[in-house]
Amino acid sequence: MWIDDDIFISSPERAIAALIAPYFARRCDPRAVVAVAEDAVSYTPFNAGVLAVRSAPAAATLLRRVYELGARQGLAWKRDWEQSAMALDYNSSAEARAAYCVVPPTVLQSLFRDYGLHPSQLWRPGHFAAHLTGLDETKRRHFARCAAELSSPPPAPPF
């Protein structure tokens, strides 16, 4: 597993294997070794905030290839470097794309922010994880409020 430091696991009782198994079984190439969420924005093919990686030699090969690609491109330690390197790899060929199982945006992570997204793309109670993206310095001050909201049980129905 790879989990960014701005991910909040909001439903830890949900097994990741159960969340992604239907996609590996029906939607993804049998050669897929990493599950990653389709990005809610259009400029990248996926968001690498949460990655589920199979324990397989092909996964080690993929991760090595992505790391080396990122190093050659000078991406290492820049913002979103691993996601950028993975996107370059993904877009390089059909063979490379086959290694990725891109699941719908809210399966592995849902974005938690207050701008730029349709409500269907945003975190809701019951989702596996909230990705606290787009929090600038001002918004980081609100992180405690976000964490408290994410940790609270959903409100009872009004009836």
C-alpha cells in the first residue's frame, strides 16, 4: 500500500481487497498489478494518493520503471512526482497501461475540499478514505476541523 500523508482513512473497517476485487475481476487487464483511483480532475489519468499494489514480481518491475522514469525526467522530490512519473508511464504504451487498474474516483479515496468539484466527487461518510487535497496555508489551519468532521459519526436522519 501507498498512502499519502494527506489521506484520512475514514472507514478502516472496509477491506481494500474487497473494494478493488470487482474491478480486477471485471474491468481491468489481468496483468494489472496496481489499483489507483481515477482522478476527479481532467489533467491526470489518476490520483496516486492511495495505491494498492499486488505482491508480485511484475509490481516490483512497474515501481522500478516508474522510479527510473521519474529520475530521468527530473521529477524526484517535486510536487506529485510519483503521480507524474506514473502518468508518464501509463501514457507511454498499451503494455504499460495494462499494469494499472484504474478504479472509479471514490472507491479508494474521495477528495475532501471546498472548491472545484461536483458533489458526487467529494468525500461522504462511508467512503474508505478522504484525500485532503488543495489545502493551502490558510486552509491547513482548518485541518483540525476537517479531521473532527471526518471522525464524527454521520448525523441521524431528521425523522
